[in-house]
Amino acid sequence: MTGKSVFAFFVLFLCFAINSMAQDMKYATIKNFIPPSPDVAAFAKYGDIPVSYSTGIPDISIPLYEIKSRKLSLPLTISYHASGFKPDEIPSIVGLGWVLNSGGMISRTVVGRPDELPGGYPDTTANAYRTRSSLQYATYSTSDDNFYYLNKWSNTGNLDTQADLYNFNLPSVAGQFMYDTKGKIHYTPTDRKLKIKKIDLNTFTVTDDNGTIYTFNETETTRTADQAGLEPITCWYLTKMVTYDHTDSIVFHYRNAVEQHDIACSYTFNIHVDPPLEGPPSITPSVRQSIVDMYFKRKLLDSIIFSGGSIGLEYLNDRQDLGHERISSLKIYNANGILRTVSFNQSYFPGPDKRLRLDGLSFKDATLNTVNTYALAYDNTFDLPRYTQQSGPFTGFKTACTDYWGYYNGNASTTTLPLDYNDAINTFIINMNGSSLSYITNYYQNYAGNRSVNPSLSQVGILKKITYPTGGFTEFSYTNNCVNYTGNDKDLLGGLRIFAILNSDPVTGKSKIKTYTYDSGIAMARVVPDNFYYRQPTLKRIQLSPVLNYDFFRSDFNVVCSPVSSFGYYNGSTALYNKVTEYEGFPGSNKGKTEYVYDYAPDSLYGSDMSKNWNLSSDRSWMRGQLLSKKVYRNDSTQYTLLHQTSNTYGNFGLESFAIGVISEPMLTTFGSNITLEAYLQQLVIYGASLPLLSYFDYQDLRMTIGTKALLKTEETEYSNGTQVTTKTFTYGGNNHLYPTILTTSGSKPNEVITEIRKYPLDKNLIGGLSASASAGIDGLTALNVVAAPLEIETKLNNNTIQINRTDYQSFGAPEKVFPALISQRNGNNPLEPRVQFDSYDNVGNATTLRYVNGGAVSYIWNYDKKEVAANVKNAADNEIAFTSFETTDGGGWQYSAAAVNGGFAGLKSYNLSQGNIVRNVLNTSRNYVVSYWSKNGSANVNGSPGISKNTSNGWTRYEHIISTPASITVSGNVLIDELRLYPVDAQMTTFTHIPLVGITATSAPNNTYSFFEYDAFGRLSVVRDLDKNILKQYDYSYQDGNAISKKGTWQLSQYTQGNGLKQGEYLDTDPSSPTYNSKAWMTIGLLTNYTPPISTWIPTGQKTCELVPVTGNTGYTLVEMIDKGIYSSNYGKKTWIKGPYDATTCPPPCNQEGQKLVNGICQTGTKIFTNYRQYIMNGQTYCEATYHYNFTDGTRSIDYFVTTTGECPSDS
């Protein structure tokens, strides 16, 4: 590989601490298959935006819809990443900063060549990868292949030395995986039992530990202009979710999008030094631009199909920015048509170049009337900049107005090369030339720019406010990421962190404020100056004669725009904050506070010498970010009182270390066609000067270590009523899994220790008393990867067993049809006894008959694509019942061939018997049965006999037949019937009629009392009626408004006020016809910090010190310590040092600068005297080298100094 190669290796493994209660199951009860009666649609809870405390990034999302299929569910949301604005970011289909969350994907970062291409990773041939230790003492020799092994990885990319990195995101888990050098997949989080398989080039499957199978086979590719013919897959989209029993699925369909083009630009400042045979060296500066044209063949989600409904996404291809499509609406359908629509209201951010902006959302009902709206507001203090440069040598390429991390800072330079590297440049030039060359540094300064954070521009375009359908709102205030690394200076980092969140409630008229301070932290992406330059030695040969060569080394110096060792990030943030404090109010005025402390572990570095050809870090993000402690305080005006404390202890589990490739880079490159590294090494062997090969190659065998940091102990200490400590411990004792096996709780009650022992399918050998079918059932679960839920939980009190709950599974037909067969329970020392037995399931895995011990059988009829319960019957088996309301073609146990007709008693459909008989075959002939139905015009015949009229309602009559011990039932006649029921005479049937994805429309109790439910066009319950359709309840949906200004009237803002950190407005009703005419009302407008700069009040603490600089010491100036006492300031209580007055007596500066000397105790600057000039020409440029010294008043002189300038020397020299 030629030149400088920078390898960035970041494995941002997402590891989750185990939630101790996530896998709990209730063993004494079973799932309630009976749907609850319809409730009034609960209003969404708005506000209360959660914050990721360790990063300071708020979790901002808006729910769109939740898919609820037969067994699977999937929330659809949009989310916003509030880290700041990056000028090169092309807005998504939703808008700048927003993303649509609608399924899952596997994305790939290609490292080197795509793994699947010829020469790709891994090379599975024998001895393909060697360890560094095996090469430690190897020297060049033609008799072994060590040189050729090292050199083959150092070529121009025909071989792939490292694994590609894959990120996966599922509804149930997210993580990463990669291949080791043997081709085995390793993934995180390691505490989850996942199965990841590559089926073919276009298809991956991931099976989670609940057995759900995720298939990814819709691909997106990326090609670059410099890799002709290569178009690697960089993303696999989720196309199907399937339950482990293959009885439910959610299917995703995609459409092709317009190919997206983007350009990646980087810049390198190079100083080329070429020493000739004699005379001064040739030193040439240049700035090189590296451009990568990227073309993305994208996919857009088109529709989602699930049991009972579908979702369609609509797009418009009318973007006025660099994007192409934008999502315009999302529509939800059931079998009857459209249910609701979510419309995306979009425009563009102001500025010379447009960027798509999401202004809000409109939720519309089936008739397209708007029901709910969200409004979004962004910072508009400054316009957003252009995408590209408009002038200079790099016109048309991406703007350079960014800080080190890519966030906007307004810098006007032509490249992203950083300023303040003159010292490093001069040091290199002096080493090469003997003196500095100002034209070199001037050349660099012409291209370099300020890459520092600009706080005044950091919040350009950031989301500031969400207004909810209620009229309430949430407002955000941000500050820059900042970490205090020195006693005097704070390091600003790229991106933002949250300072304040205001939630305003229009109902109560009250506001709730939370603010955040960050006491300490770690810069995950810290700027290290020597991380932006490096030297590159090069061997050059000059052939002096046919038999005489002159070999010499030259050295180039490079400054780069991106760090040699790439920046790290933690969950999207440039910083991880160890300690964060959340205030109920402002830092200086609040009701209380909560302190959070988080764990941190640095990445392990392979090397830190920036002169090397690579610098590599092995990611250990799984070891950081865990909550160590949480303390809750009450503010008692004069002090904080600790109320509650949580302390957590963790341990490392599931550690895996594996080889992931090698890096081999020549430390010495060659220049010209007449010299190669091998030829040079051969010559050294001839002259006996050969060194170990690793003196000429930067070589590293790469390994990755992954694992899980799992919770071991939690201590909860309550101080409000004395001191009470509750301790919970977690043990992970599984031989081949990391699910918690023992949980203990102590301290909640005196002298009580509660222990919970959990056994999972992978612990089969620990579960005693298994029947053959139950043992086979566990084997079936394990084969299907249904391993996360415990099968048996034993609860002990002070080491005495008080209860055991267990669920046995068995196969019901096909191998994947493994379902619960028996729920058993043991109390105290009694034997394990059966509680619930499952007799049968339908073809989609719904229980159809189960039996309670001493409670008889309960059976279920499923309808509406087997998603909803149509009937439940007590004291009957599934082969003894039938029910249909004719709403679907599923007869619910009845068989008939004709279609239903419109107009029904309980639903939308009924059945005309003149079109054909209805039959129920294969009944239990030892029982008597009831057949009942509602008829429009007389009784039907059941097995040839008419029924008995029971009651009439709204033109329909209910008939009932008692049939003794029939083998089958036939319903015939010429009448219109609905709600056809069959059950044993001593059973009790309850029935339900549904509108899929909306709700229950009718219920009938065993005593045949009916309730009817009606819904508005948005699917919300509006009317409840009795059997005779009398209205029992009626609902009108409107948000209660406790604030007068949104009621009738014309309200105008009359004045502002500022108090308690808020900006408030007084409004006056100016409408003479309004009942509130001439009245006034106050409303919170927003956070004061969003309208005026944060009010900081810095006062001296009384502490002083001297200003110091490296090497030389005192500058003569003092430093004064200040503390911020502004109670609404984000810096409240923080201290800093500012530059004070010059005081040479208190802080005497050294007298060691050029031309300085202590004369009679006084620092004197001498008189500058030039003594010699030398003029020469190099590369067509004239230079003048001058020699000078300083004379002092005591008769002495300084040493000689040298300076080189461009142009001719003075004529009198």
C-alpha cells in the first residue's frame, strides 16, 4: 500500500445490561385470550422526553402507529437525533435530523475489499495469517517466505486483510457482528443467544432468542468511481418477521429509489523533501485533495403487510435540495379500506441552499379530516450554509465550514486542514534544512482553517420545540459538549448536549422544567494535536554509474484533515459523561435533584506512535455506560437532603477473543522504478547489514475481545423513614447462556431473603421429572432457539422452597408447532401438581381447548384471520362448539358455501339460508346442544325442527333450539340469520364481533345480553348501546383546555415578563363579541435561555495563581479563579480561571526568549545585528539566508540566529 494508510477500526458494540425482570412469566395463570371490553381511547401522554444521561442527548420520537399482528407487534415511529447540524448531511426522506423507524436492517462497513470478493476476507487457506510473535526475529532470506508473506498484505488492495463490520438492528435487539479469520461469526450482545446466518450473497437471517426469524434480502449497494466494476452490498433490509412456529408474520415490501450521488473530500498538506547529492535540500509544499464519488442504489419501504391489515407509504419526488424522494404520507388499512393517514408536513430550512425540514405531522381519520397535529420549531438564528464552496481552488466541493467533528462552525477556509500546526511544520523543516522557511508555513496558513467549536453557531437548525395536539409543548435548550481536562481550560467537543427541557401543560396551566449539569466526563473524540500529522520515510536510489548507486533516505511530512487515529463516539455522542445531575428546576433554583454516575472503560490501543502507518483501537464500548449509582435529593432551601440511593455492581461475562485479520504496512517506501524494498534488503544481506523484517514493516495481528457487562448486585437505600437497605443479587450460572439463573432479594423485610431460581430450555439437565413429551418439547424449543424465557421458577424464603412454577411444552404436529402443554405448580413441600392442561391448538398456534384443574374445559373460537377471539365457551371442548357472525369467510366451526349478505344484527353481515344450508359435523354424541341465532323473518329449521322465539330487538328475533345427542347439525330454511351459536346445554358461551384494527363492535354474554360499540372515523370509541340500541354512553373527543387564551376570542400579546427562568406573555382578548372580552391571561412562552443568552454571574473566589506556559514557565500574568452564581445559568456553581493583571513581582517571567538576557537583575532585549547574507536559487525560487545576533549593554552578545526569506538579499549585504 503506497503512501499513508489510515485504518479506523471502530466496533460500536451495543451491549445491554440484563433487566432482571424482563423474562418473568406468571406460572399460576395463563394468557387471557378473552378481549377486554372497549375502553375510551386513552389520550397519549405528551412531554416527559427521556434523556440518555451519559451522552446528554434527549430521546425525541413521535409515535406513528403500532402494528399488532396475530402474535408479533412493531411500533412505527420517527425519531430525531439532537446532536447538532453537519453541513454535509443530506436530509432524510423525513427531514433533516429525522429518521423513520419501521423495521430493521443489517448495514455493513466495508474494510478494504468486500469480504465476498475474490481475495476477500477471510483467507481460509492454511497458515494464511501469522502472529507477530512468530515473525519477531525473522530476517530477509530467499530461503523462506516471511518477506513475501509480509509484503503480500502490503500491496495495493488485491487482498483483504481485515473483516468487514456488520451492524444489525431488529425490533427485539441491536448489535454488531463480524467474521474471524476462520470464517466464524461473532456478535454482540453476547448475553443474547442469536443465530446469524448468511444464506447467500443477498440474504441474511437472524433468529433471536425468542425464536423469531428475521429475513433480510432486499439490498442496497454502494459503488465508488475509483472501484470500477465493484458494487458491494452495504445494506440488507428486513423483508420478513416470522414467529418461531411459522404462524404469524410481518412482511416488508420495497421500491427502488433514485440513485443518490455524494462526494467525500479530504485534504493533505505535504512537505516533500528531496536532498540532492550536494547543496541545500529541495523542499516543496503542496495541498492534495482526495475525492471519492459515491453512488448509492437505495431502497424505499413501500408497504408492510400483517395479519388483519397493511400499511402503505407514499412519496413525492419533488425535492429541491440534494435529496430525491420525501415521504408524504403513511396510510393504515384493514380489509374494509383505509383507517387513518399520517401526513408529513414539510418545507425547507432558510439559506442559500435548501435542506428538507419536517414542520409537523397531521393525523387524519378515514374521511381525511385532521384529528391530531404536531408542530415542530427549529433554531432560526442563522441561515444554514451552502453545501459546497463557492470560490477558491476547490470551488464546487463540500464546504469546509466545520469543526473537527464535522459540525457547523462558520469557518471560511478553503479546506478542512486545521490551523496552529506551524510549530510542528517548523520543527520538521529545521530538522531537514537547519532553519525554518516562512514561505512553507505561509503556504499552509493560506489553506488551513479554524476547526474549533463555535458555540454561537452550534445550534443552527436544531429542534427547539414540539407542540402537541393538546396545545401543550416541550421546549429544548442545549449547550456544547465540554470536558474539563486541565485545571484552567475546558475542551469544547463537537455536538450538543441537553441543558434544559420545559414541558408546558395547557390543562393545568403549569410548567415543568428539568435542567442538566455535567460534572465530569470523557472525550470519546478528543482532539490530540499530534494525531493530525505524521512523517513518511522514503528510500530513493540515484544511479551514478552502471556499477555505482547512491541510496539515500528522504522524509515527507503530512498534515491531514482527519485524525490518524479516528475519533471514537459513544452512542452518537463525542463525550461520555461519568456524572450527570438532573434538577427539578434550574441548577440554582429547584425543588430537588438526581445524580447519576456511569461506568467507563477506554478502548485498548494497538499503538500510539503517530509516525507509524496506522493507529488502531479495539472497541470496548460494551464495558462502559452502565449506571453505577443514582442519588435522589430534596432541596430544603439551605441544603440538599438525600432521600434515596441506588448502587449497582457489574461483572464481565461471555468474553470472547478472536482473530480478525492483520495489518502489514511497509515502514519504508521506495521512490522511482529503479529500486524496490526487496532489492534494498538483498543489498543489505550482501553487506551484512540486514535487520529483522519487522524493522521495515509495521505489522500487527488483530484481535477483538467482546463480552457483556452484566448486573451483579443492586442496593436500594431508602432514607425517608430511617435507613432501609434492599439488596438484589444476580447470578449467571448457565453453562451455555447468560440469562440470570439465581436472583436474591434481602432487606425488604427483616430477616427475610427471597431467592428465585430460574431454569431455561438450555438448562434441561437441571429440570427434574420431565415426561418424554416434555423432554422432547424442550429439545424442540432449543432447536427453534426459543431459549430466553424460563421454563421453571423456584421461589425460596430463607432457603426454604415456598413455590415452584413450571411450564412443559410439547409438539402439536409439525416440528415447529411446539406449544405449552401443561402448567404445574408446587407449594411448600407438596408435590408438583398440574394446574392447566392445553388439549388442542388451531393451525396458527392459538389454544382452542384447555382445562383447569377442578375447573373444567374452556374452549375458544378464533376468527378474523385467526387473530381475534370470536367466542369463548366454558365447560365445552372445541369439537362441541361453533359460532359465526358472518363477518368473515371463516365459519367458526360451521360449514357453508354461499356468501354472506350486507346488513346484520350484531355486525355488518348476515346469511340468507335460501342460498344454502349450514352444517356442523362430528359432534360429541353424548351431549345435548343449544343452537341459537337472530333471524330477520321467522325461524330456521335445525335438523328439521323449528326453534322457539326468545326475544325481539330492532326487527330481529332470537330463536333457540335444543338438540339431543346429535352426530351433526344442519341449519336450513329461507330466512336471514345472524349470530349463529352452537354449544352444549350445560356450557356458557360469550361471543365477540370485531372490526379488525379498530375494536369490538358487539359482545354477547352467556345470558344473551348484548352490548354494541360504535367508533368514530379515527377508530375511537364513540357510542355504547344496549340490546335495543339505546345509548348508554357517548364520548366526544376534545382536549380539555384550562388556558383561556385558546378559547373563543381574539387574543393579542400585550407584554412579556421574565421570571423563574421562563419567558411568559400576558394576552388580552380584543374581541368585543367574546365572553372574555378585555380579560387577560398569562401563558408560558418558553425557556428564557432560548430567548436571551444564559445569565451567568461570574464572581471571584479569592483564589489566584500564575499563568504558566510549557517549558518556559511564568508569563508574568496572574490567573483569577471565578465561580458562576447565575441561578438560571448552565454553568451555575462551576469554576474557571481567567487571565488577570500583569504582575512580574508575584509571577516573575523567565528571561529566556530570543534576544533576552538578565542584565543587573533586569530582563533586557538586546540590539539585533545582521552579520552575513547568503543568496541561492532552488526550484526556480530565490531565497535569502541571513545570520544575526543581539548585543547587550553589558558588552556581551548572543549566539548566532538564522532566518530564510524568499526574494533577493539586501543590495548592501
